[in-house]
Amino acid sequence: MKHKNWWTDCVGYVIYPQAYMDSNNDGFGDIQGIISKLDYLRDLGINLIWLCPIFASPMEDNGYDVKDFYSIAPEFGTMDDLKALIAGCHERGIRLILDLPLNETSDEHPWFQMAIRDPESKERGYYFFRKGIRDGDNLNPPNNWMGYNGISTWTRVGDTDDFYFHLFAVKQPDLDWSNPEVRQEMAHVACFYLDMGVDGFRLDAMAHLSKDKSFSPSTLPTDSRGLVLDAPKFSNRPEVYDYLCDFRSKLSRPDACLIGEAGGGITPEQAAHVADRENGPISMVFNFDTAWNNNGYGGIEKRPEEIRTDVILLKHNFERWYNICSEHADMPLYWCDHDHPRVLSQYGSTVFRNESAKCLLTTLLFLYGTPFIYYGDEIGMSNVTYEKPEDFFSDSAQRSEIANLRAAGYDDERITHYLNRASRVNSRTPMQWDRGPNAGFSTKGSVNKVNMNYLQGVNVFDQMRDPWSILNFYQYAIWKRRDPAINRIVNEGKLEFLDHNNPDVIAYIHRGEEKLIVISNFREYDVSFDFYWQISDVILHNYDTVLLENHVFHLRPFESFLLKVRGNM
Ligand code: GLC
Ligand code: CA
């Protein structure tokens, strides 16, 4: 039997604080706003919150650029508010994990300020400074690496010959984790919050903690600016494991849940190693392999017909991770987070909003792992229909991309059309609470404009009153997932995908003494699915009649089942 950790009984929920609930009507979501919704969250059934960063920050990257790890951004509230949030969560049986951006700081952090002021300071060694390369009168960056915001990873320090390294925005210098003092400092931050009662952390950008410190130029083909994103130079390098072991060994609570965010192409083998239940330094790894399985990443030139959920690929990715990881490591499950467009617009359908939202939930919720629901998915929130590129300007990564697209000659209409589909700002709009101004989020306004579909039933108030709403389905399904008998089958049964090559349907079974089957049609049209089991219970279903005849399910758009079955196939 797999060793049980507390998070294996959890259903998680992700809150982007800026957009969740504004308690004082300044247009900015805050901690008191979240506190006012804790009863809602308890009733929804979730028992673990991942809260995106709340530390003091100039908000260049909406809080992922921290200037003081020991204070709360005034926009979000105070340290006392955080203490009240921890207490409020725990009173309701909800655990709280904070998002900890530990790969970089803000350039306004005192460490970086000192590093710039005094090249001899110890803080200089907290970051990466390298000399530029002289070419006649020009001073070129130390190498040709491009970062995740589509710009050079190097920014020059004033008019000196020195550059500093940043994988993300210019205002986010990367920390050098090979420096033991950096690890000590970050462990100190973590202990400060663990001792306050926080239950763990999401380790932001964990994959990038180690860089190829030779900083040798990439030999991959470069773009017109001479830049290239060469992920292996700064992603999932072997030292990350050692740094995390050191970090973990310094933490004051062994039961802290640490979930590493690993982009940059982490393999399930690497994840199983770093999150190994026996001796891995962290608890779980968020990977990106089941995001964008619709060819939807980037690609302003892509035509609508090129973007379509690749059901076979999705099954393959879920299965690969399960097969390689689950024996050794716990796994989180999620469709999307604050770095992706809304899942309903990606894999679901706004035409079949109700059906597809329920289908997506059922499909994810009963896989092996700790599921995380992204705020607003429980009411079927979807992508925006903004009117101009400036509507996306709250995000620094987006600002860089828009500048690049404009420079490449795309007009604003084209760019806006593209961003309405692909921007991560889509998932950062205000939570839609009711039919009031700004969907009840704030009377003042919001950083990103509200999605007007809150007036068409995509809000909590209306859905609470409708027994067939997405919200009521979520609530019912989450409580089912937490039912100890069902949780045991999901966690201990052997998970197998059925009909791998079916291009439209995701189906899987948990085999054990009792068997659970999920069947989900991922298309906007009807499909059929062969079925030879004996159904003993229909636990979840998003249509009101079952069309099963001669061992064939007739599945309507996004029809989805969770079944308890008998039989020995
Ligand atoms: C992570 C965050 C993302 C942020 C980046 C830089 O990938 O999820 O939102 O922009 O780190 O801190
Ligand atoms: Ca506020």
C-alpha cells in the first residue's frame, strides 16, 4: 500500500488573490475578501487552498516579483489578515499553502539593491552578474539566451560592463541557488510561514533553480534578434535535486507539503525522484504535459481548425505520468492555472458550457492524485472577449509579447483576437459572484476587466439557485471524491485507460475489489462507445437520460459518467 500523506485526502482550490474578492472596494482582491468566502469554499467541499503570492511586491509580475518576503503586499492586506486567513481555513478543515517565488526576487528587493550598489557586497553573490562582450563600440549581453518573456535573459547594469540574469521580466533578477546563503535565506522565509501555521508551499519556477553557470552560448538556431530559448540551459538540471534536499532539511515542519512547479520539460522519472515518498525532498510536482494538448500554445498564425483537443495525446500524457510516478510519488492533478487560458475555452466549449464544465471536472477529479480546481471553473468561467491589446497589459509577459508582435507587423485587431484565445490574462479576471457591478467582485473595478458573461448565468448567485448548475454539480462531485470509500478506490486501485486509440472519448477504470469507470466524450458532437460492464451505480452524470443499448453507449456532446461497475474484464 502506498504511504498516505495528508494531501492525498485533499481536493485543492487555486486562488489568484488579486481577482478573487475585494473587501474594501479598491479594485484589488485581498485577503479579507478571501476570508469572507471561506464558508463558500468549505461548502464547495475543497479542503486545501493554493494561494498565489501575497508578499510585498511592485506587482510587475502580479506578486511573483517579491520585494519583501516578510511582509504582505498592502493591496492584499496585513500579516494579521494572513493569520486570520490561516485560522479561518483551519477552523473549517481547510489547509493553506502559499505560493513561494523562490527562483527570483524583484529588482526592488533590498538584496538586489545592495548587489547593484556594492559589487563587493555578499548580496552580489545572491544573483548572477556577468560581463558583457565588447564588440567595437557596442556592448553585447554575455550570451544569446532568451528567457520566458521572449526577451534576452540579460539586462545591463547602468552604464557599467556588467549584466544581470533574469529568466522572466527585467524586474525579476534570478537568485543563484548554488549559493548556500541563498538557500539559507529562502528556508528562513519558509520556516517563518510554517511556524505561523501555513501547511506548505507551491515552489514557483522550481525547475529553473539551477543554471548552466558556464553561460556558454546556445548553439540552437536563433531568431532575428539573435536570441534563442534553450530550456536545458536553465531547466531541470541535476543540481535542483540537491538544492531542494538542502532546503527541505532546513524546514521546521516535516509534514509541510511542497509542490514544485516544473516547466521546461521535466520528465516523470525526474518528478518521481524529486518527490519520492521515502526520501524525495518535495511532496509533488506540477508538470505542464496535459496543458495545451489542443495545439493552442502561442501561434498567432494558427487557424481555428488547427486548434482541437488531442484526446489521444491527453490520455497518453496522463497515463505516462501515472505509470511512471504513482508507485513512488504523490501527484497533483490540474487542468490549468493562472498561466493558462481557461480550460473551458481550451478543452471544453462555451456552446456546451454546462455539459463541458461538468465533463472536464469528472474526467480530472477521479484520476489518481490530489486534484486542484482553478477558481471560477466551478461556475464555468471562460476566456475573455477584450477589445484591444492594452486590455492585457496587466501582465508583463504579455506586454513583451505584444511589443514583439507589433514589431513583427501584426495589427492590433489580429493581436487581440489571438490573445482572447491564448493569453494567460484570460484566467486572471474577477471571480463572478453575482449579477451586481463587476460580478460582485468590487464596486470599484478590477485590474483585468470582468468577463461580461457573468450576466448570462456565469456567476455563483444564479448557480446556487439552480439545481442543475455547474456549481451544484461541482459540490456534489467533490464530496463524492472525498467520500472515504471512493477516495480509497481512486488512491489504491490500479488506474488503466480504456480504448487508448479512441480519438474522442477519455475513459479510464480503477481496478480493485470495487471498480470505478469514467467515460467522457470530449467532442461537441455525438459519438458511441462500446461498453461490456455491468453498472451497479451511476455516481455522476451530466445528462438526465442514459442511452445504452446492445453494449454501446450513445454519448451526446461532452456527456460524461462516473460509474461503479461489476465484471471481470
Ligand atoms: C511561474 C508563475 C508565473 C510567473 C513565473 C515567474 O511560472 O506561475 O505566473 O510569471 O513563475 O515568476
Ligand atoms: Ca481590496
